[in-house]
Amino acid sequence: MRRKLNLEEVSDGRLYRSQDLVKAGCGDCHGCWQCCTGMGNSILLDPLDVFRLEQGLGQSFPELLSSALDLNVVDGIVLPNLRMAGSQERCVFLNSEGRCRIHAFRPGFCRLFPLGRIYEGDGFRYFLQVHECPRQPKTKVKISKWLDTPNLKTYEDFVLSWHQFLKKAEALLEQPSRPETAENRSDTGTGLPDTTRQLSLYILQTFYLAPYDLSGDFYAQYAARHAAGEAFLAQV
């Protein structure tokens, strides 16, 4: 998800690696759930997030869409996000006491907050969003511990791989439309080439709808799908 931001305005002015200490500790959020309300469709889910939810809840992706997730267009691509509900727009996974019912397998966005990532070249670093979490006082915590994610290096490689794949897909969508032909004419009745629809459906089907082996290794399964996705993008 693209964001135009001035790091000097939103952060403490530093960039961090996973082994660095950052002042993000918030006392386990007791009595506070502000970051779980009013988030709109901003809590995007990557394929690992959905894999974890399917494992933890024993539900398929279509079942999750019927109860807890929504689909929205993000930078031209249809992606899933956590659903907010009610007049307060609370995350559907908050219980009556304001605690997270899926904390053990919560999405990466939730694990990261109030940190963010800034991508640079072939990698990324973390930054601290100093205005996002009202909980005070903050304590120092190592980012690797804060993310609470096994095999962190493998996870970070996956995050970068997924980011780069989506950027390639977005770049294709930004190219001038090809002239309409019988082969690329949209079947939606608009008469326009259907590159956007084709890409979105492919990504949704390949990385989310096609069932994963929930007893197997996610990263190996993702790698196979990523390789197929790269081949698909090369042909679009």
C-alpha cells in the first residue's frame, strides 16, 4: 500500500533493523484498543496472514470473507483486509473486553504496529510512528521480539518478495492500455482491455483462494506460487 509520508513528521527520525531496540512497548495494551478501531480497510492481509487465520480459526478463505474479511482495490489490485464493524468500527476479532481473539495468529500489520516499513533498494528498514499509539509511557523492546514471528529472516524475505511482486503488478497496470482486440477485450461489458481484472483475479486465485496445505510449510508453498506468478507477469 503506497503512502506518501514525511518521516520527520511521523517518526522519531531513525531507521531500524530487526535487532535494534525501539521505544514501542505499551504494557500489553491493557485497557486500550484504539489501534483496533476506525482503521477502515487499511489492515491489509498478505498470503501468510490468511494462512495463519485459516490455521488458527479452521476456516477457508471464502469462509473468512463471509464473516471477517473484505476485499478492496489497493493501488489497482484487489486485496483482502480485516473488517471493521459497528458504530465504533471495531475489528471483528475484538472481544467484549477489547482484547484480541486472534492474538496468537494476528496479521503482520498488527504485529508491526506502531512500527512501519520503508522500502529502499532490495531491502527495507523499520521506523517508529510516534503519533499512532497513545499508550504512555513506552518502554524499549527489540524489534525482533516485538514482531513475535518465528524464523524472522525467512519472514522478512517473504515480506520483501511479496512487496516486490505487487510493485511489479502495479507497474504493469500503469502502462498505457493496449489497443482493444478480440483477444484482450473485456468480458465485463465495458469494451475495455481487461488487464486490471485479469491481474487481480490471478493474484486473488493464486495467492489466496487456492487452498494451502495448512499442515505444511507456508514459505515453500508460497515460493512455488511466487515463481508461477512471476511467469504470469512476464506474459501479461
